[in-house]
Amino acid sequence: MSSSKSSMNSLIFNVAGGAVLLTVAGYMIMSYVTTPLVEPCSTRFPAGQKFTFTGANGKPLSAVELQGRANTREWGLLRNAKVVPGTSGAAESTLEVALASTENEDQVNQNGVGFTWHLPELEKASAACLSYSAYLPKSFKFKESGYLPGLFGARDIAQIDLLKPDEGFAVRMGWAESGDLGVDVRVPSAGGHFEGPNRKTLWQTGRWTKIEQELRLNTPGKADGVMRVWIDGGLTINRQGLSFRVIPESRLTGVVADIGYARTLSDLAALRVSPFLVQAQ
């Protein structure tokens, strides 16, 4: 009788222990595949500045006017960019970008457009929030990875085009060849790599997608920086323990608006982006 009771107690203990292990394992798996709730940065940051595609006269910018707003690092605006008026009185003008060659003999694979928007007020900020919407046509084929606008920081603008900058950083939104959503991250500590969500997330085509990107600078010498991305209001990427900079002089600078294929020209296509809003803390 005591032997039977002992066996029963042992069975109950093992079942209970197994249940605890399953609960712990399930919690660990859920922690990996789910992202903690954090409100979109546009709702938490103070009012910011907007890069619009409309002139003071209320009319869409011409390609020449758009080029005049860009800084010295610029390509493709005269050949591949066109400002499209809003479809109604309340809608803002958007930028349509042809993913076509820039006809640059020195860089034969250069395509689409590229320019930067510098915001002096970011110099004293420890965090920034970039928000805009992007439209990828229904027929878009993800044969080649590509870029969309993102935040950057660099005293020397040439740094943001290096795979591993010496002291600058750039975090461009982008897509992978399979259509996966992610961020092209270029920082001194890790070099260039594609950072995606914990769960596979694909870019949606044939409709506008709202994008919000938050960067919180690390303390130089410490990996305590943060990068978050919200897609249509849902937190999709939440990375902490990052190192964007190695010296205090490396600060947030503005938006790097590269729109095009990353390596070689693929299928001809036209993407659209809305005006950029940047908020700072």
C-alpha cells in the first residue's frame, strides 16, 4: 500500500514538475515571438518638423525645387522623382520615385533617389521619432533588397554610406529579397546588417503603410541604445542594448531619404512616400 502511495506521489510530482517546465518554456517562446506593448513614438514625442513636398504657394514642388531643399548628398531627384498632388483638398502631396537608373557613369548600379534632410535642432536631442507612409504597388516584385527613409547621425555625411562607419550611424527602413520588412543598420559596433522583427513580417503592397521609427542614443561606451519600429500602429521591432555611437560628438542629424534597390537595379517600379515628420526629445 505504501509503495503504491509513494508511486502515486512520485507521479503527481513529475506531472507538476513537467507542467512548470512547459509553462516556463512557453513563456520563453512567447517572450521571443511577441513584442511588449509600447505606444507609437508619434504619440509620445512633442510636436516636430515636417518635410513637405508642397511649396509656399501651395503647389507641388518641381524636381528642381525639391533638389534645392536637399543637401549636398543627392542623386536621382531630377531624373527619377516627381511630386504628385493630393487626391483631395485635405490630402498632402506625395513623392513618387521611379526605381530606375540615375545614369551615373561612376556608379552604374545607382537607382531611385537619395538625399538627406538635416535638422539642427536634433543636435541636442537624445531621441528622435520619424514617421511617414510608403506605398508599394501591387505589382512590386521583391527580387532585390531595397531602402526606404530612416534616421541618421554623422558629422561627416560620407560615413552613412559605409557598411561600418567610424563614428556615424544610419538606420534605413527597407525590404529583403523575399519581401521581409526590416531595417538596414549601419553602426560602428556591428557594421551593416539587416534587422528584422522577431516574427516574419512582410511588406504589404497595393496600399499605404504607416511607418514610425524611434531611435534613442546610447551613452558612449555603453550599449544602452534603443531602436523601435511601428507598422500601421503596431510595434514590430523593439531592440534594446544597442550602440549607435562611440563618441559624445556623434549626434542625431536628420533623415537619410534613400529610396531604391540596395545593390543592383532590378525591375522598374514606382514607389510613393508621404511627407516626413521628425519629432525629438
